[in-house]
Amino acid sequence: MKKVNLRGGTLIDGFPSGALANSIASTCFMNSVLNELVSIIDSPSFPPVSMVSNGIGNFPTRIYTNENLRVAFLISELNFDPSIYYYVSRTILRWAR
């Protein structure tokens, strides 16, 4: 959705690992700094909406950034089927590069 320059920055993984604690903690940290939605990760294997916030449906997997802090947050509430771990991780690494 938008190009950003985060060279030398930090990528925070907010994907759930079994339960939602990782996603919740990452979202709280993300909400403590100014950021903007810059990209999504979409797949036919994902549901169209994973949660509703302020009456607006969110994409299941979102990437928010703060260019001043050079930080990106990958946020998702999805517990992925293990059969797509490889493809999701490749997509994330491609985006990070």
C-alpha cells in the first residue's frame, strides 16, 4: 500500500504462537507509538476479515510502520495452518528485505 524505508530497523513479529498473547502484546506496543498501516499479507487461505475495530473490519494480517523509529509491526490474530507456515514466512522475509 505504501513504500517505506526502514533500513537497519526492527521488525516485530505479532503473530500468535498457540494463543493470542504474542499478538496482544505486539498490538499494545504498536499502539503506544504513532504508526500507519502500510501493507497487508493476503491469501486465499485466510478469512477476509479477522477482527472488527471501531466498527471497521481489519485484514487478517497487517503491517504497520513508524519510519522515524524505523520499526515495523506484523500484526495478526490468525493461527495459521502449519501447511502454510513456509509460504507466510517467505512472504514476510521478502517484504523485510
